[in-house]
Amino acid sequence: MHVLVAEDDGSVAAALVSALTRAGHTCTRVARGSDVLLRHRDAHVVLLDLGLEDMDGLDALRQLREVTPIPVIVVTARGDERSTVRALSLGADDYLVKPVRLHELLARLIAVTRRYSPPDEPTRVQAGPVDIDVDAHRVQVGGREVALTPNEFGILLALARRAGQAVSRRLILDEVWGDAYAASSRSFDVHLGQVRQKVPEVTITTIRGFGYRLEDAG
């Protein structure tokens, strides 16, 4: 599997990456929480230290859980009960205190990834009059074909897959741009406005302070 190792200590990170590589896994090492949020989509599991260069690991975990259920194992020197409870309540799948025994770490990796089974994404999505062919990147609304840019298509698809549900702005940014906190979020409103203009048959309701909900306007 591909492991995202979030560790600010270079020597510890090197030891983890070396051990995981010898066990047959591939790794990406980062030292910043912002890089965890940027690169998690390429990984199967995250090993997360709580002492990162730019933020507390618990804050990174909280933000990560807003956009993905990817398995996360906290690997930290903090062995106090409060940190353990806090991490698990924020959505960590497991918690290991350094120094970590390699065989235990490998066993925990297998265990948490076995429990996690990402859903198969449908190749066709329908929401009211909207018919989306995911593989062909084609959108039809009431029988007419609608030309959308890649970002517009991604926004509409993220909402249509969850039609009737509240979808956070961060989740859409993560799915479309690959980073829930990217500078590209400044252009998000422009793209969303274009989707609303090109597909007036549906209503995209703004949920203030959270995100959006796609509702059938017909």
C-alpha cells in the first residue's frame, strides 16, 4: 500500500520510510499538516505525528476528517490519556506511542486498511433532470447536452452524487482541486456561478457557513 508519513523529525521519518519500504510498501514523507491535506488522496493510509511544522497534528486530523475517511494511525511521543482520547474522538483509527515496534506498526496498518473499504464510484449519476456520464465527462439535462469546463463538471458531479444532502465547501474543493484549503478556493464561486447559469433546471442551495445542497428545481 502507499503510506503518507507525516513526521517533522527527519531521522524518525527516515526510519519509518525505510522500515515500510522493506516491508513492501511505498511512502511519501511530509512534515507539514498542510501537505497532509494536499497529498492524502494519493495514499491508502496516513501515519500522523502530532508535532508537525505548521500546526498541531490534532488540528490536521480534524481538518482531514472533514474531507476524507482515509485510515489514520497517530504515531506520536504523546502518551497521555488526554491526547489519546482526543485523537480517537477526532477520528483517528489507531494510536501508537513512540518508540514503535515495527511488527506492531505493520500489523496495525493491515488492520485499519482492512476495515476501510472505499465505495465503488458509479460511472453514471442522475439527479433530477441531470444525467452525468462520469467516464465520458458528459452532462445532459432534460435531453440537452451541457458543455462544462473540468472544474464546473467536478463541482456538479460532487453535488449530484450527494443530491439532497448538505455538502461542505471543503469537500468539494478537495474532490475537484485536490486540496480543501487551496488558493483556488477563491475561484470556486465563479465556477459555481457558471454551473448555476448553465444548469438552471436544478437549484443549488447555499448553506451559510458550511456548503451547498443540490435540489431538483423541476
